[in-house]
Amino acid sequence: MDCGVVEYLRCWELQKELFEKAIECKKGAEAQATLILCEHPHVYTLGRNGNPGNMLVDARFLQKIGAACHHIDRGGDITYHGPGQLVVYPILDLDAFGLGIRGYIDALEQTVIETVAELGIVAGRRTGAAGVWLAASGDKPLRKICAIGVRASRGVTMHGLALNVSTRLEYFSHINPCGFSADGVTSIERELGRTVAMEEVKTLYKRHFEKVFDAKIN
């Protein structure tokens, strides 16, 4: 389900609707997943256990840069969403896939690792921190290319991941992204030194999601 550019709260309501439908269909359900793919206008979201101190600017400054801020019910700390970032919200029944929450997060990370690998970017995991990272090399520090924050209730998932494609990375300077202030963020565009179309990344991502989860997506 490609929603294009959509306001964060509107998409959150869509997630809730799909979540309730997935709960109703749990009994006897096959391993299927509904993916919402979208971009958001500039917005910061703070997870339920997040530290408000990781937002480094006040409401007046957010208004000046045209960004909203919302407290939401996912895991994780604070993160940024904006144009040029592929945001993916999988709504799926973990029981139907035989997954626990840790295995689910691992699988999400793998979908991104394989997607960016096809574009020529070597990425991986970081112990103790969800998301997808690029190792330090030469004069480049450890840096994050994809944030992950999920919620699962009654075995059904919400929220998901945000992969930086051509994201305006300066917006991350107003927060400690996911609580890790010392680490940089990066994007596909920055790493490759060229523009990659969002539609190309979406196509690659959907293919790798289906491969990793061994399921067709709705």
C-alpha cells in the first residue's frame, strides 16, 4: 500500500484500522503482511519509553523549521521522519510467521541490509541498538542509515522502519537520534554520491521483504 507523502497522524490512524482488521483475522490466517510505504512531512516522534531530553530544540524552533512532534506508542526513543525517507509500516500477525518480537526486528533489519546491499552499500547490525548501521571506515564514523521502532499487541505489529534515501540529514541535528548522540546518520544518497529514485528503493524493498519473510505482501 503506497500512500505517497502523508501526514504522520493520518497514517497512524490508517495503521490502527489495519491493526484492528488483522486482529479480527488472526484465527486461521495465512502468513500475509500488509505494508504501508510512505514519506512524511517533517516530524519527530518520541516512543513510549523515550527520553524527552533527546529533543534538543523547543516548540518555537520546531514551528520555525516546519516540523511537528508527536508522542506515540512504539518502542524506541526519538527519531525524525521527513521527505526523502522511505517509511515502512508492516501490519502482520507474528504468530502466523512463527516470530517473536526479537526475531521480527532481526528480520526487518535484514530486509534493509539486503535492500541497500543491492545498491552497493554494506550495512549491518549494532549490538544493543535496533536499526541498520554502516561500520566506521577511514574518516567515516559509525553511522545509521535506518531506524527501527515497533509495537506488537495481541501478536500483531504496528510501526516499523525509516530508511534514509535522500533525507535532509540536518534535521537529525535537532535530536539525539534514538538516544545515541555520538553516532552519525547517513543516507543512500550520501553513501553513493548520487541520487537514487524513491520508486526504485520501494521496488527493491518490497522484493526483499517478501524474500526475508517468505510471504506475499498486500
